[in-house]
Amino acid sequence: MAEVLHNPTIGQLQERAHGDGHDYTKGSPHIRHHQIRERVISGVHALVGEVIERNGRCRVLEVGAGHGTFTDHLVAAGAEVQVTEMSAPSAAVLRHRFRNNPRVTVLHDPDGKEIFRSEPLDAVVCISVLHHVPDYLGAVRHSIERIAAGGAFFSIQDPLWYPRRSGLSMNLDRGAYLLWRLGQGEWRRGLATRVRRLRGRYDESNEADMSEYHVVRNGVDEVALHALLQAAFHEVELQSYWSTQAGALQTLGERFAPPTTFGLLARNRR
């Protein structure tokens, strides 16, 4: 039985949710599905290539890198990368994975404060991260201040702002997730979590509510983020697309379903 944590920090809950042996791939569409992976990879390579062309180097902060699935692509594109992770076991995996690569620095970040440091960067990358940051607008605003002229910001795989989405988009999204979730086991836990969400009640000591589920519970305001980035960069591209965990439903949704998820690529810092 898991130890009961009293007043746990988000870092402690992240470690419980993403501890030893955790498989990030299992519930992550951006790792599992080809078309979404390609969105991420093409964005990473475009960002790094353009920054190197302008600035001669690309110092990247990758926030919440998991086990480094896309860190490999940042390095392959030519970046020098600092990666952060709130989970100590995940940070240990990253250190082992990149132990022989001097272009990767791994930072265990249990309090999520590394993004608020002052050292200059050429780019910030947040892959499936912002919906776990309560003050994501403040975090992005500060990260922009760290980015040198000619640099870039890339965020992807966050849920579109719920209040602007149609009922069809929301219902298809939730239905697809529920169908996928039914095949994952842990019925009792899953049912209890679902009931809490329907009631709008969240257990601050439960990693399913505070880490696995979005801390930002109405999605992420892509319009506000776009405006914030547009004031600081010469070019900002917003991509909206369908994303879900189940492979078959991802394939169908790409053709027929309305968007549920978005990415932002901001180029050429003013």
C-alpha cells in the first residue's frame, strides 16, 4: 500500500505518479502516435535550426523532459540542453541516459522553479507541460524575458481552453478518453477519480488529481498565450489539432473530429 502523504508538495506527487519504472509512453499521445510525434519533432528541429542560423548556437531549457524522448531530437538538431524534472526517479533516468553527453545538463526541479532563474537562453521548450503549471501565463512571461534576441519559444500538447470549445469537441474528447481508460485496468481507482471530476472535487493528496490530471482544469488559454508571445516575437504560429490516447480513435479523430489540443511556436525574439 502506498504511503499516505499529508500536505504533499507537487514534487512529491509527481514522484509518486512518475516513480521508478514509470512508463511515460502509456498515456502520452505525443509519444505514442506518429502524426502528433511528427508535430513535436518538426517543431523542435525548426526551432533549433533557425536559432543556430541567427545566433550561432542554441541554448535550450526543456521543462519537464520526462525520460528524454524529445531531448534526443533537440541534441540531434544541434542544441545545448538543460532539462528539468520534478520527479527524482525521472531525473535519475535522464542523468543515466545522457551521462556521456556534455551537451545535456539534467536539473532535478522538485519545486518547479528552474524556469524562473535569470540566466539567458536561446529557447524554451515545454512539451505537454503548461497544463500542469497553475500560473502558466506568469511562467511563460518570465521565460520570454530570459530568451535572447533571435531566440524562440515552443510549447505543444496542451488542451485548448474549454470555455471556447464546442460541446461536440468536449464530448468527443471526454468520450474518447473514457473508452481508452476502460481498457487500462484499475477500475476502482478510475471510477473514484471519475466521480470526483464530475463533481468538481479534487483530492490534493492524490496524484491522480494533482499530477496525472491537469492542474489547470479548464484547459490552457491559447489566445492569451498567443497575444503574450506575439508582443515579444516577430512570428508566432498556433496549431490546433485532435489528440487522444487511443490509437484507433486518434486516426479517426485526425480525419473527422474537431481540435482538442494546441501548440505554439514563436520565432525570432525581438
